[in-house]
Amino acid sequence: MVYKIQIKLKDKTGTVKVGYEASNLGNFDYNVSMPISTFGLPEDYLESAIITKAEGNTGKLVFGWVIRDEPSTPFTNMTSWSSLWPSGTTPVHSQSATTSTYISRKIKTDAGSSYQGYNLSTADGQMIALSELFEKRGFTGEERHTFILRNDTDNYNIFEEDGLIQRLSFQKAGSDPVTWNATIEFQIGDVVDSTS
């Protein structure tokens, strides 16, 4: 079986602004928390305990993969920084990006006059783009994320959840100079912000 991870950055209308697909799932963990309160009755056995459920459920996905140089870009959608920012706000810059080239929001060229571009088929380019693009700015931002776990062999989705990335992690070992170990924690839920 071949499993693929798809991560999408959407605006408040659901338009996909950035799409990424990793074809080498390393690990996957799905957790649902269903908080309950238990009150044991005095002078009685455990079967008589009273259980109540007053709080809602929450879910989290944690998954990891190895980012490596690819023969073609794993990005399926890529918009410029000016398109990522809501109307009425000032974008970082207006330089264009494509699914094969990413323009950093903060790293400038050696000359310092323009923002650095990266080839998105390289491991370094993917890591930089993922770390910058999928960072939620705050309450006033309109970004929201979709996570899909897909069985590509049998052509169906196992999970398709909306929410926000809670944590991004990238590690590199000195003995593996062309790869990054990536981990994302994804909180499932309905994203509410000031532009909703």
C-alpha cells in the first residue's frame, strides 16, 4: 500500500492557496479526547459509579515523513504572498511563486535587495516553504488547514480533517545532509477568527 499525506492551506472561503503532498509517510497518530467526569458512590461497588459527559470531544493528528529531493515538486498549489494575505492588509512582498519555485517571506538574497527563491523539488526548498507558509499569523489571519491521509494504491481517503497546524518540527542529522525529518501536529476543529 502507498499512503500519501496532503496538507492544504485555505482562505476563509475554502479556496486552496497552498497544497503539498508527501508520498513517504513515516508515522501517523490519531487521537480523540472524550472527557468525562466520574463520581464513585460511597459504600458501593465500582459498577455503581455515575459517569457524566459535559464537555465536548477534541481530536489531534500527529504525523511525520522524510522530506527529500524529489524528481518533481510535491506542491500542487502555490500562490504569491500578496494573494495569501486578506484584502485590506499589507503583504510581506508581492513577488510571484509557482509550484516549482518558492519566494521566502523573510530570507533575502546575499545582495539584500530581493527575497530568496528556492527550488521546491529540493528538500531544503520544501522545508523552508512549509515552515513559512503553514505558520498561522494569529487571530486576524484567515488561514485554515486541511489534512488528508490517502490510500493511493486503492484510491480513497482515510482521513480528511479541517483545523489548524499546532506544531511544525523539522530535524536534520549531520549524516543525512539532503533530507529533513518533518513532524506536524494538527488540531482538528472549526477555525474561528476575526475574518470569519
